[in-house]
Amino acid sequence: MHRSRSVRRAKVIPDGKNLVSHAGAALLAELADRSGLTAAMSVAMEDCGISWHTHDPGVVLTHLAVAIADGADCLADMGALKEQQDLFGPVASVATAWRAVHATAVFELRAIPIALASARARVWAAEPPVGPMIWDFDSTLLNVHSEKEDAAATYKRGFGFNPLAVWCDNTKEPLGAMLRPGNAAPGNTDDHLELLEQVVRSVPPEYQLGHEEDDDPALVVHPILVRADSAGASHRFVQSLTIANFDYSIGFSIRGSVRSVSTLLRRFLHRFSELAASSGWLIHATAGRTGGVGILRTNRSGCLA
């Protein structure tokens, strides 16, 4: 019978003589166990086609995640955990870990966010996010020094990868990520939409309400603001956010001609407001998804006419 926990029960005593390395990493494994993530990952991987005789798949993936947090950049680095079996228990071999990674096909990749959602629900119930929910989309160039799989030249004349990730600004945690080659377009709309769908599935159900396409806005329990730089400034991405009832703040670099028109418009509105005020009119600027300028007429006392 394989173990369903990724870390052994540990005791902290003041008079011990032996040193234990990577003890802090064990706290991450403990969090995964107590939040139910390890067990949920096992469910997500149970139909991957591998007969797990010795190692639980959830434990294998949890150990892999802990190793990455501990500085691992390849599967062989799991050896640091394997050398601490008194702390982590039996750790899978590199070959077994590779089988677990290789077995994460389309079904598993859709089941893993659900596992994350169930664990995140327990954590957020104990410590709810503070303030309006904010999700930040951003890509990061990672340079490598050898021809690894999918490594390619980047648009900044480097060589490596260009992953896209989403972070929760409230809790400072990564909600989802997409591995991409170095030559992936930063503004690829399909990647943004795929990652958005993945992230929605990875948050607790109450945060998902109202944020599926064409959902009734009245279903929204937790408003979510999506932020992105100019890489997210595409009609299709913004339209998808709109019909899924997300608020959004998208950066967009404007050309000189548009900037000139914007400057002229501000000067016109400033002059127009001066003239209107002397005639009893009040200029009222409204900010929203479409933007615009409204004009309200007031009497001399400042009340609406």
C-alpha cells in the first residue's frame, strides 16, 4: 500500500544533536497534505494509465512541486528530497517522476486545476483574500544556456522560454501558468484565453460564479479585476472578459497620431468647460469600459436643472 502523505510527522525539540537540511521545504509538503491538495492530485491522476504500486501519484507531484520551490530546475534535483527520507518519506526515483510528468495528458491537465480549486477553497476559507480580487497576467522571458526542449530565440534577442502566468495580487500566489517557447508571441490571444479558462477552474467555486461566458452578471459573488499590459490588448481577449463579467484594466501603447488627437481633445474639453460653466452648464466626464463625456445642465445655484 503506497503512502498518501508527502511528509512524515515531525517533532521540533530543543535538545537534538542532528541537523536536518531542507526542513523548511517540508512545511510546503505539510501544507499540501493538510489542505487536501495531495489527495486531490491523486484523484486527478488516478486514470492516467499508470499502475501506482509503490508511490502515490499525488505524493510524486507534490514532491516535484516542493523540489521546484526548493530550487530544483530538473527532475534529478528531486534527489535532495530523496536523501531526507526521514523527513519526506519514500521519494520516487527520477524515472518514476518522469512517468508522472509524462502521464499528464489532456484529461489530467484539466483535472489538476479542479484539484487546486478544492485545496484553495480550504485555505481561502481559513484566510479569505482581502479586498477586491485582482488577477495579473504577465509573461516573463527566461534565458537558458543550452538547447533545451522548446527553447528558442526571444524577441529581445535572448534564447530560452516565454511562459505566461497569472498571479493573484491579493494573496501573492500564482494561479496558473503556461509553458511557452521563447519565440511565442507575447500578445497571443489564444494563450491568454486558455490560461484564463484554466485559472477560473483553479479558484474556489464561489469565485467562479458569474465568470463563465454569457453568465448572468447577477450571479457574480466576487467581482474580479483582470490586469494586463499591452500583450493583453486584443479585441478578442477584452470581449471575452466582458461577456464573462470581468472588470479589466489593459495597458496599451498609443501611437503619436492618437496621442496628438488625445491632447487636442483634452484642450478642447478644457476650453469648452470654461465656456459652458459661464452659461450654467457642467461638464461631467464618465469613465467606464466605453468611456465618454456627459453634459449636465445646472442652474446658477449649482443644482441640476
